[in-house]
Amino acid sequence: QWRVAESGGGLAQVGGSLKLSCKDSGSLPDYYTVAWFRQAPGKEREMVSCINGAGNKISYEDSVKGRFTISRDKAKNTVDLQMSSLKFEDTAVYFCGFRSLQRLMYGEMQCGTEGEYDGWGRGTQVTVSS
């Protein structure tokens, strides 16, 4: 059984919004880092955003800064990704991953790479069109 599961994907227009959720079953320790990655056809899975266990360390990939917001909802056991001002380039399958470590460099959150994460959900498709 997957320990996290994504939801909220779908079809949106350029400039529109979608909210993705990564639901924790409750089994993850509260110190785990959770990240959103995405993978477009023919491309490698790339980091979008991550958040530490406490929710006070966050990082975003440059292309989504100012447009996407990651947050934790403790009551719902989710890590959410609010996506606004969507672009064609945001089209991808979005995956939620988790890892035990919190990596900081001079106080800044480092999301790391795909291979550094311990597990993943099955993904949710986001398609952006005009």
C-alpha cells in the first residue's frame, strides 16, 4: 500500500489554477520532507517544490516561483501544491515523494534529486492548454 497518494490533477487553461494534494496515510514520521516532482513525456522527473516536516523550510524550482505554493495541512494529513498562472510548460504527471532527511545549505532548503527520495505516489496528470 502506498504511503502517499496524489490527487487534484486535471485539465486547466493557460493562466488558470489547480490545487494538488499529497495525502499522508498517517504512517510517515512528522520529520519527513515531502516534495512535488513532475515528469513530462520524454523528459526526466524534475523537482517542483519541497517542504520539511515542520513546514518552515520550503524551496521552489525557479520556473514556478511566484506561481506555485506548497503547504502542509496537518488536520488533513496532506501536503498541497496550489498552482496558479499555469503555463503550457507545466503540463506533466505530478508525483509526491518523501524522504527522511532535511537538507539545508546555509539555511536554505535543498530538495535534492529523484533518486534521493524513499517513496512515491502514483502520480496525477496535469494538462494545461489554451
